[in-house]
Amino acid sequence: MKDQQENILVLGATGKTGSRIVQRLEAAGLPVRHGSRGANPSFDWEDRSTWRAVLQGIDAVYISYQPDLAVPGALETIQAFTDLAVKRGVGKLVLLSGRGEVEAEQAERVIQNSGVDWTILRSSWFCQNFSEAHFLEPILQGELVLPVGDIAEPFVDVEDIAEIAVEALTKPGHAGQFYEVTGPRALTFAQAVAEIAHGTQRPIGFMGVPPAVYRQALEDEHIPGEFIDLVLYLFTTVLDGRNTPIADGVQRALGRPPRDFTDYVRRTAQTGVWANEG
């Protein structure tokens, strides 16, 4: 069957989900094209002249938009890429979407109306944000400071997202499916940091601060204004409790429960990434 021999393009191939999807596909011996600025041919969301080459001969695409589907212009970009992909003969689209984001839901409709097979994976905060992103350095320093309160979030392990994406890209039964993926339980950021502290046997604290204080701190670090706006949107508008409920996407897609945050902490602690070398 052709399902096992499709040429697959993974956008965001060096990102948290994309890198794991690429690794799984290549381990299975499947033909994969890396969609990133450093690949050959290169891919850049902001340079549409790079799109045609990476889509040449491609049957299925994993779409991960950077920095986030909520940023201005993202919807138009997703629409333009989808139109070109379909025109170039792509027959399957798998979109990583954002949970609780109106803008992401608009992008989902673009994919759903594309006229080809589609699968949507909707998720919010990743477990791996604590080890592979901006939270890592503060954790190494001993305290994570964020503009959040006691809102709980069912952090999802990106290994689950990657596993679902590979299934959707390579096997039948996932076309037209909408998977809302979460972890098996919701934790506050303070509870998540406490689990990391326990798992690493290190004193790591958490402090919530008002959004205005956090904005000022980022401005003092000369962070670009559009990035600050995005971060505060995700920490305030989206992180208001709307995403606290547990969803069944992992169970539906994979036939098993999602990975737990404690399992993520155990695995990650063993890598030494949280070891304080100071």
C-alpha cells in the first residue's frame, strides 16, 4: 500500500515536535524531507519563495507554525501554504494547533477546508518547555518566575504528539480526526516545578508575578515587543483555566493513556539537563 511509502515533509523539523517526528520516520525507513531554514532545500515561513521546492514530490505534510498560530499574519500564511501544497499534489495535512486560541481555530478551519485528508492535533503547554525552552535557564538558576497564578494545566508530553503525528502521517484511520491532546492530569506551574525539584533533588522555587512586572523584566532584557505580546497572551488570555480540563486525544489516537508529567521528569532528570553545574 502507498501509505507506507509516501514522501513526507515535516515543517519545524528542528523543533520539539518536528525533530521527534523526523527521528521516528527515519527510524522506520520512511522518506522524510526536513522543513527548516538550515535544510536543503531550505524552508522559511517568512519567505514564500522557499515553499515550492520543499513541496516538490511531497504526499503528506506535518505543519508546525512558528512562533505561534496566534501571531498576526499567521492565518494568511497558513492559507497560502495550504493552497500551494494542495496545488502541488499533497494529499494529507497534519496540523499542530493551539488549544484555547481563537486564531488557531481559524487555522484549523483552513486545513479542514483544504479538500484533502487532514488530521488536527490541538495542544497547549508542553512538558518539554521546562527542559528545552525558555524555562530551562531559570530552573538551572533555582527559581522560575512567571506571570501565572494557581491555574492548572494538563502539560502534554511532546513524545505523545510525535507518536500521534507519525500515525496520522503514515497509517489509515486518522483522516478527518481532531485530537485534543493533554496529559492525564492538570498541574499548576508551581506544582510542576515542585515535581522537578523532587525529581532532581535540587531546591527549585516558583514565583508568580503580575503581568506588568513580567513585561517590564522582558523589556529590560531588550526582548522584542511582538514576542513579549505573544508570551503575555499565552500566559494570561489562554492560561485562564479554559485549558485545565483533561482531553482524550492521546487515548483515542493511540489506544493508551497519555504520558504523565512525573514520567517526563524521571526521564529528563536522567539526561542531566537539569543538573546545576554551578
